[in-house]
Amino acid sequence: MGFTGTIMLEGKKITKRFGGLTALSEVDFDVHRGEIVGLIGPNGSGKTTLFNVISGIYAPDGGDLFFEDRKITNLPPYKRARLGIGRTFQIVRPLTGLNLIENVSTGVLYGRKKTAGARGAREKAMEILAFTGLTEKARRLPSELVLEDRKRLEIARALALNPEILLLDEVFAGLNPTEISNAIELTFRIRDTYGTTIFMIEHVMKAIMCTCSRIMVLNFGTKITEGPPEEVANHPEVISAYLGAAYAAC
């Protein structure tokens, strides 16, 4: 059964080449408002390349991108961010010389909703840090955080921009089972509290199976299938290319 919300983000025949390597080959996709959509596939399948195309880091060599019915194929990253496309990175990228409040305040100041001055930005930053469970560590430097908290800071910095859609790139990677469960709960709270649509890359199958209403699968830069988690997890080509004979269930 398909999702009935309006289409927020859409790609038509997205193609990206690096020299003689085709990283993405005519990939079609869409993400509907209010969805949590998963993107899976083997290493090197083109997942992060697709996120880089969506966020404007890479220009596609073919195809077009649309955000809320507006063509954004040629927009620079900062204009996409101002429209409401936020993202995290697989390798977290905090401002290392600033504490957590300052990291998130910077995002608030340059986000979609203008905040009146540094004081207002700090107040909003503290709200976001509380939401992500980082209040007690607000005055620490990123280097003082454990991995789970560095991942939460990466999410907090993305939320500071007030995105309409959030691209999450492997926020569950390296976490233990308890931390994964906490991150799943946070993902739902982001969607339910802020109304943020989520498009997520993930290798942790428990996270994908328990969080997403729909999963899209890439292999060698080509979309091989998409659908509900149970359907995708039992797709012969997905099992062969990626999952193996068993996968993590909720």
C-alpha cells in the first residue's frame, strides 16, 4: 500500500558519473511529506552520492530534482538548505573549536527562520539540545563526547536549520543495541514533533525495518526495487545483493 501524502522531494532519471564510473544511473525516486523512507544497498552502491546530489554537493550529469514542485537541479547547497533540505553526514562534522551551544546556535542564526540576535539563537539551541538529550553536555566541546552523543549533535545541528526534510546518513552506525533503540525513538520524535520528513541511509537493518514505511534499494548505482520493509527484505535480488539469508527484525 503506497503512501498518500503529497510528494515533497522527487528525482527523475538522476545520473552521476565520476570519469568512467557511473555512480548513479537514471535513478527515479520520490519522498512524500511525513514519510520516513529508507535507502539501503551495498557499499559503493551510490547511496551517499544520491544524498550529495540532493543536497547540492554534486551536480547531476543527467536528470532533474524537484522540491515541493520546484525544480532545484541547478540550485547551490545554501539555497537548498534555505528551502528546507537539511542533512547529516556519515562522518560527523561539528565545529570543533566551539561548544555544543555554539555549534547549534550557528545553525539557528543561518537557518530558514531568522532569530533575533545571539541570545535568541542560544535559547533556540538549548531547546534543540534538550530535544536531542544533550542539555547536560551543552558547554562541552564535540571532542569530549562519546559516539552516540556526537551523532546526536550532528542531528541537532541539522535541526537548527529548521528543515522540511532531513537526510540522515548512517546515524545508527557504530551504536550498540540500546543506543540504536534510543536513536529509533529520536527519529520518530523528529517526525512527530517537528513534522519533518525523513530520508535515511542505513546499514543497521533493525533501524530500517523498525523505522521506515518504505525502503528503496540501490545496487551499482541502479534502483533495483522499493516498497514496504517486509516486501523489500524478502525480494530475491535484495537478498542476493545485500541482505543475505537473514536480516534483523524489530
